[in-house]
Amino acid sequence: MRVLISGGGTGGHIYPGVAIAKKILQKYPDAKVLFVGTENGLEKKLIPHEGFEIQFITVEGLNKRLSKKTLSSIKKVFKGFFDANKIINIFKPDIVIGTGGYVCGPVVLAASLKGIPTIIHEQNAIPGLTNKILSYFVSKIAITFSESERFFPKSKVVLTGNPIRENILRKIGESNKEKWGINKDKPTVLAVGGSRGASRLNDFVINIIPKLIEEKIQLIFITGEREYERVIRTLKEKGINNLEGIIIIPYAYNMDDALTACDLIISRAGATIISEITALGIPSILIPSPNVANNHQEYNALSLEQNGAAIVIKESQISDDVFSQQVISLAKNKDLLTKMSSNAKKFAKIDAADKICEIILELVKKDD
């Protein structure tokens, strides 16, 4: 079986594809998997790190508003479609899977028009423009949240959940504080703003560090690579030099170890991080990004809050004093953390990759 997977830009579109690819190889060791992305996205670095081959096309997203850049973007979409056709003709996939981001648009469309079985996976409660368009051409649509079903042709939709990497699933029930050299008996908070980092979220975390140290709460702070130097510089400018129990890193390839070292996570509300923290049963304070299409992160976050697994705070409503009180009071409330952890696990769908593999096999067999 030859499988082509396209998706990229951020980790939220990349890691579900990686989880699907690894599950395919686990079930069908002779399968060949190829990723297609752009050289501008994180996939250029992350996919080879995960051990997969990747090829690149030239494409960029279309802005909903007309501007001088629109014509250039349209040209790149057509070039991306041409590039995708060339890759498909050479690789000859039995199935093509799109996991989101504008890069998967021309790839999945090209495959669909050639009569190759296609699947798109929608991670968010409110789908993006690319998947809405592709939904009319593809064979099947896998969704993470039941709320997104109404946006797609109903006969194609399968509720699968969001595929989670095996290295995360293997850590269910583990605690890894010792790996980070921190005290296993002290409350530990993990703060992460997504694969690229989030400057506003990072600023909120910077401002509560002195309070966390005062309250003997440990922190693993993953800033995002493009934010790391600014965060370190800002700490120095603010005179925050005592970083006892505070670990600050730009990125974590071993995200499974970071997640299993914390009692509470402060995070944006991308679908992939939500899938991972619910699988591991991690209570969360979610600060949805206001800078995403259709405000989908807020809808993602509210799904967790309604199930008693998270506290959702809008970025516009945060003040340093109130935020530090919320983090500290929750980090020290073991009973509430236990209850939220239990609720998070109930929300989890840990067999999403298996379900998608079943759809893949069904479509490939039907096409034989």
C-alpha cells in the first residue's frame, strides 16, 4: 500500500499525519508513506525528525479579502496543483490523506480528480476553508468534534477523534518529573503556546513566574523557538533572575515527557494539544488564540470546559493578578485536579488513528 499524506504549517496539522503514518506502518509494515508539505512550514523540520520522507510544493493560503497579494497567491495555488500532480504521478499512491493547512488543498484535490481515494481529517470544531472546499471532492471526512459534522456532506463524515502519536499514548499513567530534575512532590505547571509559540501567552506566564516561585510551584515553560530569545531577554529586563524550579526551553521534541511531568497545563486550544492532554488526563487552563480562522480554538476549548476538564480564559479578559491566583489555586487543589483529570480522560478518543486506518483499508479495497 502506498500512502501520501499532506498537511502542514503548524504542529497541529503535522502530528495527526505522523500518528496516522506510524499506525499504518504498525499495521502494514510493507506500506510506503510519503509526506508532501511546503518549505516554509514546520513540516520541513518535523517530518524528517519523525523518520519520514517529505517532498515540497510551492503554495500559499488565500486571504479572504482581495489585495495586491491575491493574484500572486492564486498563481502559487495553480503551481502547487501542478507540483502535486507531478508528485502523485511519480509516487502513484493508493490513497491520499489531508490533515489540514493550505498545503493539502492542491494535493488532495489533484488526487481526487484522478480518481484516487482521498480522506481529509478535520481537527477543529469549526473547519477551515481548505477542508470545507475539499469536502465536496473527497471520499471520506474524519472529524474530531461532533460539532463540525454540520459543515460537511453528512454521508461522508466519520467521527474518529484526533490521531495521537504512539509515544504520547505509551505514557498514559506515567509521571516523568524526575527526567526534568524537578521535585516529584511539588505541584508542576507546564506552559506551552503551540509549536510556533504565542507571545501573549508567554507574556502572561513571564509575569506570574515570581508568584509561582514564591508559592513553590514548579514550571516547565516551552516558549516556541521564535519566542525563546525574547522570553529570556524579557525576564532579564524585568529583573526576574531567580528561576528556582523553573525550566525554560524553546521546543520539546520529547513532548510526551513534558506532558507527563505536569499536574496542570496552561496552553492554547489547538485540537492536537487538546487530544494529547485528554488522553493523558491532564487538567488544563486554556487560553484560546484569537488569531485563528473562525475562532475555532475557543470552540475547541469550550468543549473541554463543558465536560469539566478545563478552565477557559479569553485572552482579552486576563489580568496578571487574577491569572496568577487562578493558576496557583488550581495547581494546589489536588481534589479538583483529580476530578478534572478524570473528566479529561472521559473526553479522550485514543483510538482515532486505528479508526482512520480502518477507513483507509476500506477505501483502498473498494478501489481495487
